[in-house]
Amino acid sequence: MILKKIKIPIRFVGETNCYIITDEKQKESIVIDPAGNVDKIIENLENLDSKLKYIYLTHCHADHIMGVNELRQKKGGKVLIHRNGRENLKDRVPILADYIGLPEIYVQEDSIVDEGDTLHIGDLKFEVIFTPGHTNDGTSLYCREKEMLFSGDTLFKGAWGRVDLPTSNFDDIMNSIIKKLLILPDETIVYPGHGKPTRIKDEKPIYLEAKPNID
């Protein structure tokens, strides 16, 4: 497995983490949250000589989806989001483009995902975990074999995603973190939508004192 992280600068937000995960044997890839800098994403895919199978959206916010249409047009790949995201992607309010000073965007998903769905990237297997709270369509992707979790804006290093935005809910995000993510193996590496990676065991003793991060 090959993992690449691309930090994409977003005005008024900072940087969004876009991840490219590739099975080097089968030459298949998934791109998580292509927020922009599509040429760099494509350059990585071409250097890996890999076919783009999925474009995975952890949630509907504009600072995670601004590069989707260009990437799909140039490299193909099915756009996936939780079923609640189907309606969110049609509505400018939950997308938040206006709120964070980005151009208006319309993205059409190709398929929806639900809790417990499994995605196969070559020989790699990823489990969809429904983690609402930051948005009502939030999901995380978990690779048990590699002990890796891609948490979107649910769980950060020492913090959780904002819950003062459309479709967000504090109780939901706490339930998502406590009941679904912190029960994963302690050595699981968490790759968030913003900021540095962390580990499940490092978040357990501090999450109740964490302050919301800025998405």
C-alpha cells in the first residue's frame, strides 16, 4: 500500500488534507477529499501508474470537495458520499461555500455509502463508519489490516470538528467519537481532514477536554 497526503491551501480555512491511497499490486487508487490542487493529485496518480477507482467524500463541505469535478473529468473514478450527502450536495447552505469565501460548487455523487459498507481498492479493504456530528453526512474510512482511519472532520489531534454549522450536532459527534472511533485498536493511526495525524490511544485520555477545531 502507498499513502500520499497533499495539503491543499483553502482561504480562511488553512489547509485541507487530501489523501491518495494506492494498492501498488493492482494499480488501483482512492482519493479522499480532493479539495483542489487537482494537477498535483493527477501527477501522483500518474507517477504511480494507477487507475482512480473512487473519489471519496468524508462530508459535503466545500473545503473538501472543490476539486471533485475537475478530478473526475480528467481521471474518472466514482464519487462516493454518505446517503445524507445526496441532499446536502444539492443545497448551498450545508456546503458552506459562501460561508468560507469559496466559489459556489455543485457536485453530483455517483453512488452512496452507508454504515458497514466495504470498499475494495485492489487487495485493500476499507470499512465505512458513519460518524455524524460535524455534518449529518460525515463518515470515516477504516482499514483494519493497516490500522489506519481517515476521520474527515470528526476526530482531530486533540480536538473534534465544529458543531456550530448547518446539520452539525454536538451529541452526535461525541457519540461518533466515543462509541465508534475510540473503540478501535489503540495503535490505529488517525488521518484527519485538517492538521497532523494522531493515534486512537493518544486521543482517549484527552478528548473530553479538547476544543473544537476550525473546519
